[in-house]
Amino acid sequence: MTVPPNKTMKLLLCGYEGSKIILPTSSYLLNKYVPKSFDIYFLNFGAYNGKLFTGEFVSMAGSQAGGKGAWSKYIYEYVSGLKDKYVILGVDDHLINEKVNMDAYRKLYRTLGGNVKSVRLCDCTWYPANQYNTSEDGIMSLKEDADYVVTGQYTLWDRKVLLELLEPERDVWNFESAGSQLYKDKGYRTNASFKPPFKYDTVSALSAGNPKINMNGVKQKDLDFLISNGYLNSSLTI
């Protein structure tokens, strides 16, 4: 059993130059709903002079040479430079809409160790019942044949195992598909929970192919604040 540390946990949120538009909104919600025990970094490219309510903007390079196909390259280089045993990886446009359930987070954290090299912090109830086992306390243990045991959504990782998956240069979709196969081939396992610690709409705010920003799940009072203070353009939201 892994005992949660008393120090902060790094929360690495990946983006691209076009996702800077969502950083004021994302950082506002993270500041409101995520405890200060999470040390937030927005991994992106170039410069950013906009508003951040919390966290630190990290420029991984002046621009993303190689486009989407080089997604893992830059994150690998950044994560390689860290010393932490565990880190959380996610994307910058999943908009947190409730306070983090720290009891659920600690319960999942304690399942790390052995062949369990990652725990999912987001909703996983979409998995078919035949793809996981369930413990009495609501922990989902994904089976060897489960789909997408590796994902770009909020996941707490053994950092060295994350690096194994990031090292091949590829886009986020191949990170999930090919990475899932590599993860399973190595005998690693993933746990999740019926009470996910981090709550957000499963469709990201800047979902590919949609010209408008998905704000589903965001509380109306938060939406009103962001729009009235000029951090979000109401004509761009759905």
C-alpha cells in the first residue's frame, strides 16, 4: 500500500498554442475547486501573457515542431527532468466543475504499487462491466483486456512508467492506443473509482472538430463570472 505524501503533487496539464484561449477559464476553475496541495503546471509552447488564477505556464519550446505527431516528444522531455515518483498528467481543456474528492483521491493513491502503475482520477463508469473487477470499497480494477488503460485524461502515474509510454514520438491518440498495448504487454495494471476525485465533462472544452467551446457541466455562476469579466467570449460557448 502506498501512503499519500505530505508534500504537493505535480499536476501537469498539456496544451498547444491554440489552447491558450481556455487557460483563464481552466485556471479559474482549478483555483476554485482544486486544493493547494496540487502544484499545477500548464505545459504549452511559446509565450503566454494572459490571466492565470493559479498554476504556472511552462513553455516547452518556442513552437510545436512536428505538430500533433510530436505530442509525446515535448512532454517526455519535460517529465524526464522531474524527480517525483508520481505525477498527474491531464489536458488543459477538461474543465473541473466540482471540488476534488480528496477521500476518493487518497483511496486510489493507496492502491498504487506492485503492478498497479497508474490510477485514473476521472470518470470511468463508461467501461463495460466485463472489463473490470470491483472491490467492496468501490475501486475498479481494469482487466487485462480492458480498452484504453492508457489515456490523456487525468491520471496519476508512476513517473518512470509514464516515460516508457511517452518515449516513442507520437500523437495523443497513439499514446492512448499503442500505449495501452505496451502497458498491458509489460503486465502493468490500472485502477479507477466509481467516485472519481476529479469531476469534468468527458467531452473536452476544445474538442476537435467543434468551433465552439464546450462548457457543459460548468456551473452557471462560474460561467457568468468568466463572461462578465471578459475571460470568456459568450458567442464562442455552447
